[in-house]
Amino acid sequence: MDEAILLSEISQKLLDSFRRYVEISAATYSKPCPHPPQGIEIVRYIDDKPTGTQGFIAKDEAANEAIVAFRGSDDLLDAITDLDFFFTPLRTLGVQECPNCLVHRGFLRSWNSVANETVNTVKELLDSNPDMKITITGQSLGGALASLATTTFRGLGFDVKTYTYGQPRTGNQQYADFVDDLTSRDTMFRVTHTNDGVPQAPPRFLGFRHHSTEYWQSVDEPIAAKTFRCVGQEPVDCNNSLIGIGINKAHTFYIGVSVGDLRDRGQMICNARRPRVPDESSESGSEGSYGSEDKEKSYGSEGKEKS
């Protein structure tokens, strides 16, 4: 059943975090990335030839942060992954038990092809600095991989924050509930943009369902007062309120950043030498403070959200 909605404007501080991680997600489309955005240093590129899975693992010394970023759809292998939307049981590193959890077969195959390498690289970073926080991000297909990676890292006992942009539905109802149990609105940010068609696929009539929490950029301009935290897994007043088909203009432009545009392929971000935007949690000095920074300006009176 679709949820009733209570929309809340987000803070400028949270919007700045969305900008930070979409720039990092955009950089995954460029390999190599000569000048990574946001002051990060890429320590390893992710590149599995058979599946076409790509991205990188980076660190930000100033923010004391390890970052795992996944590239979205960019070539024929990615298209094959996207179209392999048959359900398969969630069997992946770190997940011991998830009864009846089914996920997109292509997405799971892609994540499993790089899971061990990714986790081991992050562990190496933590060995040298145990206090590093972990952030996972990705756009489009990369957002689905970020969702699956979150289940692995959480299952292995790591605290992570996850930012996805234009993420397609990744699994069934049980998977959505499983992710919601592992995360909260302060640690899982599923960002959508106006009528982006990719979050509306695969269709719900096939049994797919989003997990929480959706943050909807309702206009093209990156304005905090027009970007809302939505309630529930499939909010009816956010991205689902508009008709979108596939990879449209809204899908390739998030928070004022070109991301996943095949005419650009990350070159603008990787050569722009943009100033670093501090991560919110490093500014606040406490983990999980994002949600408390939101302006609770209500646009409805129904609905409850897991906190």
C-alpha cells in the first residue's frame, strides 16, 4: 500500500551533503579522475571486467572518512546488468539471514563481483585509522550497488552512511524492510529528482519495492526549501507523483551537478578543482545528526517514519 505523506523541507546543511556526494558519484564516470572532487584521494579503482562494475574507494583525510563510490550505467555491460531484472535470493558477503529477501539478479551479480575487494580495501584504510567513518554512494545502477553494499557492511558490523541518486528499485518488499531495519533516515539517503524515470523502475507490479528514506529534489534548482524528506518506502507525493520514463534529463542532473551524462563522463567534475564541502557529521561533531537539522515544516499530517 502506498504511504500517506508528511513532507519536510531539508536544511541547507543537508543539501550541501547531497551536493558533496553527488559530485563524488559523478567522478566515478571518469577513469582516471585527474582532480577528484571534494578533496578526496582515490586509493583504488573498482573495475571488474566480466560484469563491467566500476567505481572507486577513496579517503578524505580532512573529514576522516573512507568513501566507496559506484559508477552508474555507462556501457553495454551495464545495460546487460540493468536488464537482468529477474529476482534472486539475497546471498552476499555479510548477510547471514534475510528470509524471503529477493533482489535484482544483475545488480547482485555486479556487487558480488567486487564485494570482497571493496570490503578488504576499506578494512585496510581502517587498519591505519580505526576512527574513520564510512560513506557509500552511487548514482543510477551505482545507487543500487550502494544499497547492496550497505547490507554487506552493516552485516559485517560497520556503521555506514549511504547516499544514492536516481537509484532503481533493487529488491522486493522483504529486501526493502531488511534495509529499513538496518538503517534509518539519518543513515540512508535515497535522493530523487523531479520526474527521474529510473527510480520508477523496475515496476512495482513485478514485485519490486523501494526502501526508505526518499529525499526528493522537486525542482531543478538545488534549493533546500524545495527539497523534501519523504515518508515511507513508496511515497505518493514525491518522485512517484510524476511520470518519468527511463534515463531522462532529470536522471543526469542532481543538486546542480551533471552526473551520468554520456557527453561528459565525469570530466567536468574531475577537472574542475572544486572546493571541498565539509561533511555534515564532521561539522556537527556527532554521528547521525542530519535528521535533527531538518526543518520540520509539514505539508501533510499523516504518516509515520522509522527513526
